[in-house]
Amino acid sequence: MADFHQSGVVTTLHRLRPGGLGRLERELEEYSRTLPIGLVLPALYSEFKTPAMRGIVEELASVHYLHEIVVSLDRANFAEYLHACSFFRDLPVPVTVMWNDGQRMLDLFASLDDHGLSAGPRGKGRSCWMAYGYLLARGQCGMVAIHDCDILNYSRELLARLCYPVANQSLGIDFCKGYYARTGAKMYGRVTRLFMTPLIRAMETMAPGVPFLPFLDSFRYPLAGEFAMKIDLARVNRVPGDWGLEVGVLAEVYRNSSPARTCQVDLADNYEHKHQDLCADDPKCGLRKMACDIAKSLFRTLAAEGVVFSSVQFQALQARYTRLAEDMINSYRADAMLNGLEFDRNAEEEAIGTFVKSLGQAAEEFRSNLLELPAIPNWNRVRDRLPGFFAQLLDALSRDMELASMPLYGQLARTSQSFAHA
């Protein structure tokens, strides 16, 4: 059973009693009448070949409180797009599959580039941002929830717990972040455990009095990809286009809402999804690149708060981070031994060594381009500059979905689906 301790400046909602899914879903059906709920699923086509996606769709088939679902699909050709559309045909709510590689969407991305409003490179940030735009253009949802599509042990209880704090308007919550344990035979979550948490605490000792840092340190799993928010936050938040997405989202929530209207919720006893490679020798992939992007996102946010970084301070930060991260290994080792988990101290130390390289690279890239603005513009800015963009987006998706529903292409989708399962 979870504890009920509140720490930090963000309200924590625990798992104090097992079960309760039926009650949550009944209440969500009631709340959704006045605050319709949209679900965004950022997905790569490769995920449609996995047990995780099939399990997610099977669970969503029993969810009746959603108003609509938007699947923002990347890396798919036409046949694969048709297959993705067919995947959701039996769900009880309308599903729109946004084909980001289709010509109509590519034309919209090009239009944004031409007007200085780039949506950035392909990635989760761009996928989520464009899905928000579609829901805003439709104007029918009062809140939106987001979760990844690689969750191997997905349960619809996860979605209900994620939506409930925002959907229940009497709680006064604008933004809800999910958290969970990531363990199997051993502890996972290396970037959170061994990089982000000690880095935030190292920064707190070097930049005391910056309120964003204790806000960020209040989250038990700040890199979780699951969150829900009022639709107005989706309108005004900028979205980072790199691996700094989750940190950037929290920075925008801190800027546009308040800690008093923010919470985190325990979503599951455990959470299993795909694991990224460390890529210790390649700064352009895996956890090494992820840590670099996260650090740059933190540096940009703190710079906007008035924190000044010098080369000497960056060197001191690396030393302070390394000490705190190494000290945390002892804590995780004790936790693992008590719970009978495997623990490879050498692997943990190798990860820290890789993250030190990421931190140095992030500092160098940040100082060489202090005015870098990788965040995608918010939707208010897009509508001011391109008043007709929402209508163009609705038209593009309507035409793509209409094409996917034609009988001839329906047969192609079934053929593609049979091939995918072969």
C-alpha cells in the first residue's frame, strides 16, 4: 500500500486502495458531460506491430467517457496509414488518425515553416502539438490526456486515474502528471534516477531561490510521458521539439498555471515499456542524447528566470552533479537489495559517466547558442499569424480520413493488416 505523504509544492495523489475503477469511470462519464475529454496518442507505425498497441486498443474498447481520440501517426506510408485507421474501427468513440507523412499534412508543415512558425522536426513534440491543434480547431473538448503507445502492461485504470483529477472540476486542477515505479527484475528509469534528480538538486545548491527548481523536484517521475490538462493550457503552452519535451511541458505549466493547480497521480503499481539504449559512445542517440536535450531545456528555462551561467559554473555543476549521482547509487542499491532486485553497480556508474558527457555537451551547445529557441510556437501565435490554419487542418484530416474509409482502400488496409500479423 502506498504512503500518503505530501512532499514538495505539488499535490501528490496516491494509490491508497486497490480497485475502484468502476467508480472512477462512472464519475468520469458524469464529468465528461460538462468537460468533454480528448485523448491524444502519439504513435510510430512500428508500434502497431507490437503487443503493446494491441493491448491498448483492447482496453480502450471498454472506455466510454472519452469524447474523441486523436492518433498522431509518424513514419507511415499510405498502406500503413490505412492499417492504422482500421486498428481503431471497433472503439466506442470517434477516432481520427492524423497522417503526419501524408502530403496534406506535409503541406501544412511547409506553410508553418514559410511563415516563421516551424513545428520543428519529426518527433513526439510535433506529433502532440499538431494533435492539440486539431482538438482546438474542433472546439469540442475541454481537456486532453496524453499517453505513450508502447506501454506493455496498459490498463484502462491508468487512463481513468490520469483523467480524473482534471475532469473533476471541484478539485481545481489544471494539469496532472502521472508517475509510477519502473521495475522488473531490476530498476529502470536511469535518466530520472541517475541524471535528472541529482542534476536538479545540484542546480538548487548553485541557484538557490529559483522557485522553478523545487517545483520540478516535487515530481516523482518528471520524465513520465503521461499527463492531462485543461485545453486552454494546450492552447498557450509552447511545446519543445526534442527530448526535452517533458521538462519543457512542466516549465510551460509552471509559467502558465500555478503549483496550486498542478498535481501528480500514481497511475500503476508498475509500468513496463521499451527501454532506450545508453549509447555511451554516440552523442546523437539513446539516453546520452536524451540527457543532453533535457539539460539544455533546464538551462534555457533557468536562463529565462534570470540565472546566469559561466564556464566555471558549468564545471562546478558537473562536479556537484557527479557527487550527488554517485551518492544516490548507494540509496538505490539498498532499495534493490531489500526488494530482491538485481543491481549492477558498474552499469549504474557507467550510466553516470555517460550522463556527465551529456551534461558537458549540453553546456557547450547552450553557451554557443544562447538564443536558441527550439520550442514550437503556441497555438495563439499560429492563429494570429495564420487565421485560416485551423480550417485548413480540419479539411486536411477530413480528406485523409474520407479517403481511408473508401471500400477499395478498406480492402488494402485489411491486406496490410494481414501482412503485418504474418
